[in-house]
Amino acid sequence: MNTEEHNKDTNGQAPLMSEKAMPDAFVILFFIVLFAAIATHLIPAGFYQVALDPSTNTTKLVADSFQFVEQTKGVPLFAEGGQIGFLNFAFEGMVSGDKWGSAIGVMMFIILTGGAFGIIMKTRAIDNGILALIAKTQNLEQAFIPILFLMFSFAGAIFGMGEEAIAFCIVLLPLMRAIGYDGVTTVLVTYVATQIGFATSWMNPFSVAIAQGIAGLPLMSGLEFRVSMWLVFTALGVAFTMRYASKIKQQPSLSPCYNVNTEMETTEVKESSFTMLDGLLLSAFVLGIAWVIWGVVARQYYIPELASQFFTLGCVVGVIAILGKRLNVNEVADAFKSGAKDLLPAAMIVGMAKGIVIILGGDNAGEPSVLNTVLFYAGNLLAELPQVVSAVCMFLFQSIFNFFIASGSGQAALTMPIMAPLSDIVGLSRQVAVLAFQLGDGLTNVIIPTSAALIGCLGVAKIDWFVWAKFIWRFMLLLASVAISFMALAVMMNIS
């Protein structure tokens, strides 16, 4: 899952650029909270009139109704009696809300879903399926890279594959080199593909689903637009990767990592061990995902039901693995705990991000808060711009912010309470705000050095981050240009 908070072992190899070069996300969050607490002593609170939007059955603020209130005292350092203080932000944020969303519901959703995917990944059915596909397509020169890229992009779109790409880099690198490609091709076809899928997803439970929930939008709304977007971006990724791979195979010296130590060339390529049990496990997984999609589309399932569906999927896969003697009962339990543990930092960031909103007075537009005042001034600034330009500014903001908080769920919890009502102020659909979030969050993961998964993949392929950045920046600009085009199209179509 693309949470970017936890580090994965890269087969004993240290990343070539330490993640410690940047402060941890929790450190950054602490200073954001400190800044927010100071702001409450300097910025007056305000509120908007609110009205019910009959088209979405959600409450939205009335753009021209902002009013200041008399200056109130800022938050204290520490508060008693259940009140809000600077040092109370973490606890207050994590216990806020209910099972339908806000902080506690989203946190539990992330942990339960992470545990379920921990079981699924522990069975290695997905790994074996990918290895079987590699074995069947590696001799099909024209189809090998497109099929792999499409598969990893789909995994990023469906369940937010991110750090898992590190393991596949380890598996694929010797094979890629044996065929005549290089480490860059390996990273492109695995990690970059997952991030394109992640950025353009229509159902990723750790990104777009959380953002739509915070924005008060139905889950999987705008599905047709996002699927079309996924197809376009994936096609671009395939074309770029095939063009590069063909060039490197014809002239290996053109590779950015041509002179690096290639000792892994002698590593034995893992053979496919796909069995009938793997087929049964993957069938259960596919049917489970279909059930999730049906629930959201046909039954309007939300976070409580989705969490229960993913938990059920994990249990079913676990039972099949036990009956098939792939895992024992304790290994299933350990896999669930390990998957949940891996996603715990993401859940905590969601809670702490909610704490920041609480410090600023909460996200209720109809009640006085410093956050409403910030929205008022930001709205006045963007209101002077054409709507398309405002939407592009939202995308650029999310892209820059991702450098500091490289977590899809964490960034959604931190920025969507601001961006969703901001879209109301400037007359944009909230779906546009979600689109700006997911494109800005996902696409920049292919270049930012604060992405644990990227640094891990580069470490496996022995590519220095600066070498990678010099190589990928042109493709990053292409992705950003296409993203801006889709933002403009979404504004003109007024997607909802």
C-alpha cells in the first residue's frame, strides 16, 4: 500500500540517498501544529453561512457570507476538562469523529484494510501470479513491458500498491538485465507504473476513497472520468518505457546507470511456482474486489461497510490459505498484525492531521474558526483567477505539499478539509478538489526523495537519486502537463 511511512528492507542494500535527509513526516506535522497554534493568537476567527446542496445532499458554505467574530483567545499550551490545547492535538485528533469518517473511522478503516492486505500478500498468490505472467511473456518482446506496466498500474489503482514494488524490483532486475534492459527500466515498469495507477485511481481505499469521504462525495463518484484518465496516463507510461527500453537494448551505454556495479546480473531469476491454490486465492481476491465495487455502486456502502468487506476478504483468503496448507492459523494472524502495523503510521498521521484542523477551530464552516478565515483569504485570492487557473493552482499546491507529507491518506486528511470548502468558495466542484489532490499526491511520487518506496526501488537497482531525477524530470513534466489538461477538462465538464 502506498503510504510511504514505513521502510522496507531492500534485500540488505541501503538506499543510496538516506530518507533521514528529510525530517520525518511526524516532525513536519508537529511544526505545522505549532504554526497553527500560534496562528490562533494572531488571526481572528470567522464563519460562513451554510446551505444544503440538494444535488449531493451535503452541507456547503455560501461563498459570499463570511463574517468575522470578536477576537477570541488562542489555544493554550495545555488544556484540561476535554478542551483543546496545543499539546492535546494528537489525542483529540485521533479520537474525533465517528465510524462514518472524520478521524477515528478513517484510522480504523486504514488499519483493518492494511491487515487484510497483509494476509493477501502473505499468501504470495499475487507474487506468484505476477511471476507466472513474467515467465509466459518474457519471450514476447513486444508484449512483455506493456503487460507488466499495465499490471502494476492496475495494482496501484485497485489497492494502492507502492512499497511492494521494491520486492518486484528485486525479482525483475536480473531478468531485465538478462534480456538487455537496465535498472531504470525495472523501476519504470514496477514503481512508476504503480504510482501512475495510484494517481489516477477510481477506488484506491487509501487515497481517493478517503479524499471523497472527507469532501462529502459518494465513493467512486466520477468513476468514468477517472478510468479514462487512468487509461491515458497508463498508455503514456507504456509508450515512454517502451521507447526508453528499446533505446537501451540497442545501445546500453546510453543508460544513466551504465557504469554502476551490475553484480546482480548473476542473481538467479526466480521461477514461477503458480499453482491451483494460487488461482483459487486470486479468484477470491478478484471476487472480493468486485463485491466492494458492487457495494459502493449499488448499495452506497461507505467506510464502515468497506472496512468490513476488506476484513471479510482477508478472512476468506486466510481460510483458503489454511485449508490449502499455504499458511497456518498463527501465520494468518501474524500477517494480519504485520499488515496493520505497516499502516499504523498512516493511520496516526490521519489522526494528527485532524488534530491540526481542531486546533484551528474545526472544519465546520458555520462555526467560528481560524480555518474559515484562512479559507476566506485563500478564496479571495483564487476568486480573482479564472476557474481553470484556480483548479491548476490546487493541483500545484498538492504536488508541492506531497514533498513534505508523502502519504496519500495523511495528505488527504490534512489538505481536503481546506481544499473541499475552498472549491465551494471559488465555484468549483468538490470532485475537482479531489482530482487535484490525487493527481498532485500520486504523480510527484515518481521523483520526490521523501518517498520511501522510490528510494527503496532505486537502492535495489543501485541508481543514485540525483541520477534518477536527471533522467525522469522530462517525463514528470509530461505527466504534469497531461494532469493539468485533465484538470481543465474536469472544470469545463463540471464533474460531480
